[in-house]
Amino acid sequence: MKRLTLYLLAMLAALVIALPLLLMLMNSFKGVAEAQQGFLSLPREPSFAAWRLAWEKLHGSFGISLMLAVPAVLLSALLAAVNGFVLCKYRFRGERWVGLLLVLAFFLPIKVYLLPLAITMARLGLDRSLGLLIAIHVIYSLPLALFFRNHFLAFPDELLQAARLDGAGFWRLLWRVVLPLSKPIFVVVLILQFTTIWNEYLFGLVFGPEDARPITAALAQLSAQTETGARAYPLEMAAALLAAAPTLIVYLLAGRHFTRGLVAGAVKG
């Protein structure tokens, strides 16, 4: 009985969370006039017109976001793994201060970085570009090393010492021994980074090139009005769902590994 109650409560919570998404999906198939009459009714004559128009307006930015997210996610995850391994298994002067700074940076809001980055960019004479935006996201993700550090704490030193005795240096030890055993925490970092970078708006707006804006910046500038000036709610909802689709797909494909990876990367010291 207790298990049944928990299942019912979980289903109810899932329904409450999914309800706005379902309403958006339902209204995206309506016409503008029908959507203005009410959001709770089913579409009388379902149409893909809003979806076609949304894709027409956003498909370029969709590709730009993929070109931004994929390399930035991979580079930031690999850099975080290297830094986490160094922080966990190597001792150097000032390591505690480095760890403290990473913890502090982890909790700082993204807006704190905007002004220093803009000033640095102006002084260095750097133009807004996709490469610069990728570099900013990689640098901003340095605190992710803490996830890997906490995961590597569970690695027995005897395993690493045995690999060193077999002639493994730092990079061989990392690539052949450490990383193959770190798939769960890699999944966590990849999901978190992809979601963060894909949904990030301010960096894309400020540092992204004018002719290659990420999808969030393009979505914010989407002209969702009809010729009469009325809000085109179906277009807005279809565009928002298109923008959110990649992150939803990532969670659906890798979500079962997410909790396992979080447990593997929990704080151990």
C-alpha cells in the first residue's frame, strides 16, 4: 500500500511538472485566433503551420548552437577531468587555495563574469565570434573539476601505482586507466554542460557574432506578432519547444545514467 501511494504521488508530481509542456504542445498546433480564444481547449483543426514557421526562423541558430555546444561541452569535460585528477591525486603548493577558489567560482552567478570578460575582450582587441564564445564557456566551466575530483577520491592509489610501475606516465595513466573508469561522472558533466550551454542566453547575446546568434538569443528576438499586431502564441510555443528539444532528448537518452553518476561524484572528502 505504501509503495502504491508513493507511485501515485510520483505520477501526480510528474503530471504537474509536465502540464505546462503539454499545454504548450497542444496550443502550438492551433491557429492564432483559436489560441487567443483559450489555452485549455484541444485544437479543433490541428496545423503544423506554427512549427514550419518556427523552424524557418530558427533553423540557422539551431545549427549555430550545435556548433557551439558540442565542442564546448567536450573540451570543458576533458579539461575538468584533467584538473580534477591533478587536484585529487597530486600534491602541490597552494592546492587548498585552488580548491577553495573553484568552490567559490562554482557558486558565482554568470552575471558576475560579464563585465570583466567584456573589459578583457575590449583591451585584447578580440572581436565577437563563435570561437571566442566557445573559449568563454570552457573557461567558465573550470569549477566542474570538483565533480571529477570527488569521483577520483574513490580510486585506490594501489591501482595507479601499479600502472606507474608498468611505465605509465601522466597522460597514459589518465587516458588508459582513469577515464575509462569514469563514465558515470562523465555522463553527469556532459548533461549538465550541454543543458547549461544550450540554454545560456547572456553570453550568446553579448559575445556571440551578430550573424551567428545561438538559439536562445534568436528565440528572445523572435518576432511573434501577426500583421494585426496580435501575439502569435502558437509560433512562440512551437519555437520554445524546438529550442528545448535537444536538452529533452539528451535527458531521455542519458537520464538513467544521471543519478548513478551523481552518486559516483558525491562529496567524499
